Amino acid sequence: MTPADASPPATEPPSVGVIYNPRSHRNRGQDLNLGVRANIFVAQPADIASLREALARFAARGIDYLVINGGDGTVRDVLTAGLPVFGRAWPDLAVLPKGKTNALNVDLGAPPGWTIGEAIAAWPRARRIARRPLLVEPLDREGAPMLGFIFGAGAYTLGIRAGQDAHRLGAFDSLAVGVTAAWGMLQALLGTDRNAWRRGVDMAIALGPERQPMPRTAVGDPARRHFMLASTLERFPAGLKVFGELVEGLKLLVVDHPRRRLLLSMPAALTGRGPARLEQWGLHRLGADPAEIAVADEIILDGEAFPAGRYRLSSGPELRFLVP
């Protein structure tokens, strides 16, 4: 998506709301030493209900700028809780990468050590980068729509579960991605089709407003898919080109069945290379907005598991993120 570079004139200080997650991996409390300022409002919500209340107070005060201090999960929670508050008219946003995973920050290119004070001071001159998060709507159960940036199912769900083990061993960000990917690849290459990393999960994917069934190769169980990933991000940790040459908008990566020749080609494919026959081998990369998925195992949105079921994915509201 083309950056939205226009900056507001440097006149009065902005009215700023800060959501601070003290439970985020890299937070130690030092960022909160901001002094007393009439234009800055800080909230440390303990749960989703108090997060909604804090965002409603910020909106009532007419904030110009919302600073989110936390990782990808905190961003997901703030955007989801803020959707009924701000709708499609959000204030400017900044994200301070304080979580175990910070994929959004990799995409935006904000400094890894950015502080709240620095983010607030940057408001008049910072670049604005436009991004649309994924809008994820449950279709077969009660539940509010969610906003996030990375949605996955199948082996992706297994990978996130394994990634929690990587976090416990001290691996975070790109290192955690590499550790988890290597472990999953080894399991899928050496295991049998009874192995959870190879057998896939019951999954049906429909594309576009017409809900056309997504094509599938003949290898493996036709009712199952191995891996599914959807995102609106444009750059990814570890320099991966997850969606090949696709950059903007809602994108999907789907693997039908973990054929060993395909798995052996994946490291090259995910860095922008790989053989021309990847799609014939069951790897699909495409843009689709909207898309629907029905899956028999949990799905993952920005690192958190949600129930199995049917979901509709589409582009959410355009947001403007600040980077210095």
C-alpha cells in the first residue's frame, strides 16, 4: 500500500492516548516517566473490558494520536476493541515493539527501541504509512469481528504452539520464526502421514464475493489442507517473501499437502526463488478479498488461538501508522 506521507502542520501538541501493556515481554515500566502533560492520557487496561472503556474515553476526548505499547497481540486487542469506537475514522497510530513477536513493526520499519516519549515527539514530522488490517468475522458462532494482521490455520497453528516452546527457550522475533519453521519442516519431512505435521486438517476455502471454491491439487485427502496463511502485511520477519511477488492487499498462502519435493523447495520459495512448478506441487499464493475459511482446528490471529469454525476475511479500515 502506498505510504501516506502527509504530516499535519506543527502547531499545537496533539492530544495523545497511550495504551501501555505492562505484561508485554520488553516492558519494564520506564516508558511511563512522561511527566504531567495535559495532552497525554495513559491507560494500563487489565482486561478487554477495561481496554474498551479506555478507548471510549480517548475517543470522547478527541485524541489525535494513539500510541500502542506492546507486541502483535496487544495491537490486535487494541484494534479489535477500537473497531466499534472509531469505526473507519481512526486517529494516527504508533506501535512500540515490546512483545515477544512484532511482525507489524518489521513491516512498518519503526525503531525497535522507540520509546513513548520519542513517539509523541515525532508526531509533527513523522511519516504516515497506510495499512489495512485483516477484518476477521466469525460466521457460525456469536462473536465480534476482530482486526489483526496475520491469520493462519493447519500447520501454522501447530507452528504457533511450537513457537511458545521457542519463547520459553529464549527465542523471540525472527529467531523464534526460524526455530519454529525449522522444527516444523523436519517433522513434515521425516514423519509419516499420521504425524500431525503432515496429515493436515479439514479445511474448505472460498474466494471472492462469489465464494468460488479454491482449486486444489489431487495429492492427499481432498477434504484437508496442510497450511493456510493470510495477511495484509508487506514485509515479513527474517526477510521472507511469504507471498512471492504479491505485496499489497489481502493475500493467501495455501499448501494442499506436504509433498517432500515441495517442502525441500520451500526455503527457496519463501525467499523469492524456487522452481516454477510450485503451484503444480500444491503451493498456492494469491490475492483474494474477501475469502472464507471453514476449518476443523483452531485458527491463529496474531499469535492467539480462536475456536475452529467458519470465518470471513476481508480488508479492514485504512489506518495510518507513524514511523520516524
